[in-house]
Amino acid sequence: MRFAAGLYREQAAAAALLEETPLSGNLQRDGERVAESAVPLLGWIASNAPSPLAEEAAARAAQDPLLPLRAYWSGTAEDDYLSRAVLRPYVQVLAAAGARPDRARAERMCPFCSGAPWVGSRRSAADADGAARFLHCALCGGSWQVMRIICPACGESDPGKLPSFQSEKHAGVRIEACETCKAYVKSIDLTLDARRVPEVDELLSLGMDLWAAEQGFMRIEPGLAGL
């Protein structure tokens, strides 16, 4: 939790640096400014993250930080915690300015930046039969509503192939899995307490992610802990 809180503070500082002049949304054109914000952020991760994440961050800070960012941006290196952490301030600044990122659209992913969901939530909805389901983007921090019965990864819509799992230790948290592609997203029930913050609350139930991995499921996008 301390690392996550510190990471958010450093990302906010990186975003403030990026806000000084307008951005285009094209990583190639904005690359120099993104690199300037990336170096101190990587330095902080290198000094505060658990190993081997700290070692990887130190190595990137000493080299050209844009190389892995371009690979993540193009979709050729999807499972890259560091690139996502470094690019999040950039994409959030774009979102605040209404400048759409110049990257390929991805089906069922974030409608703004094509980022993958790292957590979901269920919220009370007026005039609705049951809670509304939302996904939260790991890249821009935005959220979007989706069908309650669908796999965000592959689009499976057969209820019999979309099991959910809960634990008595973590009230309101469940694993929403897919038997077809073996992907899952962790969902936080905000109908029980609307004050909960899904991206933070999911850290308190990491044991459920370890259990899901033992069952052969893979999270669509890792959370703040990298799981």
C-alpha cells in the first residue's frame, strides 16, 4: 500500500510536468517530454519498488526510456508494468485535455485510449435490474460501462462459461472469470459501500489473485502490485 501511494504521488508529479505545454497525443512527437517525465519516475521506482522491479527500473532510467514505451504503445509488449506506470501520467494528461491518444483501437478495451481494464466495479443504477458493471482502465484511469454478462477479453457471453468466485475474507470482491479464454477481472462491489476505491481496494485481496492463478486463470491486466 505504501508503494502504491508513493507511485501515485510520483505519477501526479510527472503529470504536472507534462501539463506545462500542450501534447499532441502522438508518442513519437511527444516522446522527448515523456522521456523527461519518465526518468525521475523510474528513479523513484528503482529506489522504492521491490526487487526485481527496482532493478529493471534502474536499468531503464540509465538507458533510453522511450524504447520500451514505444513497444507498449504499439501493442507489441502488453504485459509491461513499468511502461504502463510511466505512460499513465501522459495519457491522463491527454484525457484531461480531451486529446485522444494516437494508437490503434482495441476491441472491448478502453474507448478512449485502448488500455486494458485492471479492475471492475459494480454500482447501483437507477431504473436498472441489478447493479451496473464498469471497467476501469489501467492506462488513462477512465472507466466505461459494459454488459454484465460478457468477457472483456474475448467477448464470451455464455453465462455458463463465465463463473465468478468470492471469498468470505474479502466481502464485496469477486473474480469474474472466463472458461473460454481463461482470463479474469477482479470486481469491487460499490453497492455495499460507494466510498471504496476499486484500484486501491483490490490490493487488499491479493490472495484471490494467487488463488485464481492456481486455478489456471490469468488477470487481463495486472493491478498495482503487479498481479
